Amino acid sequence: MFSLLEFFPEPDLITVLDIGAALSEQPVYENLLTSGRARLIGFEPDQAECKTLAATYGEPHRFFPYFIGDGKPACFHETNWVLTGSLYEPNTPLLEKFQNLAELVTPVAKHTVATRRLDDIAEIDDVDFIKIDVQGAELDIFRNAERILGECLLIQTEVEFVELYKQQPLFADIDQHLRSRGFQFHTFQGFGARPFKPSLRDKNPNQGFRQLLWADAVYVRDWMLLDRLPPSKLCRLAILLHDIMQSYDLCLVVLKALDHRSATRHADMYVEKLQQIPGNTFSVTPG
């Protein structure tokens, strides 16, 4: 698949905000960074991991060892696996109902930490894409990021469907908040599941049956109100939808809105490009 960056060669940087930026896997925005078309602002409270991120990516990207939240002191619950530590206490009785969950979220220690509100961090401005994975504290961050959310185009956030951490906000709570802030739910990026004990599926403790536990939920700036976005933001939104989400139909909608504003023909070029791909299944209806 081609990159939509070739449609927009102007050096307009897309700003990516990654909260919980540990290098556990290649990030979805990697091609934007390697092409020099995005700047990354990352938050990773693990000091060693934060230094690794800074050394890996270098300038113009920036990384901060902050706990992001509501700006108040909080208790960080350290666990036996760095990726499952949280500002919320692990819900061990629930975790123990499932195969291979409590084993990965075993409490180790508690630490009093300072948290910072996103809106209070002066280094953040004009964010386009937010990726967030903070083990239950997502809604606390969103509630204290009104300024940041007002500028953002696309959000990928981990959500839970059951309380893996005690009294954590769940998907429904996050969904309601983001929709009230001008976003539309778009899609899920994979689901996390485990079988209830003592069952196994294909002898794999990580292969669930029907119970879904978590997922990454994707929200996009309300596509009913694209006329409120300036052309520069429409360009960035189209790139994010194509290169990161493979949401080709919605990308076309955004390009049509851009063409209407800028007297360009990006939408026609986009359809032509998609239909040239071998094995293409993309088509459009007349009109």
C-alpha cells in the first residue's frame, strides 16, 4: 500500500502524542517518524525506558518521565511486569478468574507519585494524534486535557470492558466522554481475551472464548463537522486515516471535504491510486 504522504509533499509535521510510550512493539505511527513527517511527544514514567526512547528517536522528538493524570498526588501500583503497572489497584480477585492474567499483574509495591495534567504541559501544542495506554487511567487523562482534545484529530486508546483494575472507568465511560468532546467512535484495533479458569482453548491460556476483556478503541474528529477544520488539519487527518488506520473510505470523505475547500482533486487521484493496486477491492458508487 502506498503512503498518502506522497499526496502532500509539503513539510507539515504531524504531532503525535504517545502516553505510555514504552517500546514494547513497533508503534502504529512509525512510518510517519521514519519519513520525517511527524514529531513525537512521549510520556513514559519509567526513567530508564524514557532515556531509551530519547536515545532511539533523537530530535525533534521529546520524551518526559511524567505520570499523566489529574495533577494530584497518586498511588502507583507497581506490578511484576512493567507494562501492567497502574495508578489503579489491580483487581486480583477478578484477574484470578482467568487464565494467565493475575500472573502478569501481580502487585509488587506501591509508590506515591506526582501526576501532571496534559493541559498544563506547555511543551504540548496543536496535537493531531493521541495514542494512550495507561492501564485504566485513560479517562482521568482525557478529563484534564480539554485544550489538547480540542485540537486533536484521531485518538487510539486502550479501553477495558471489565474492571481489571479496581474502580477503573470502563469503555462506556470513555466513549461517553470522547463523544461529548466532538469525536465519533470509529473502530476497534484488536481485542484482548482470556478463557475462564479452568478452561483452555487449543491448550493456549491466552486464547479466549467469548469473554472480551480489553481492546484499543479508535475515535476520529466528528466527520459530520469536517467543514469546521482548516485545510491543514484535513490533510493531516487524511494521512492518519490512510497510513495508520487503513480507513480508506473515511479518508476519501476527508479528501472530498478538502477538495471542496481548496479547489483540488485529491479525492479523484486517491480513488485512481487505490484502484491501481493489484487485487484491489476498492470501488465507488456513481455520484
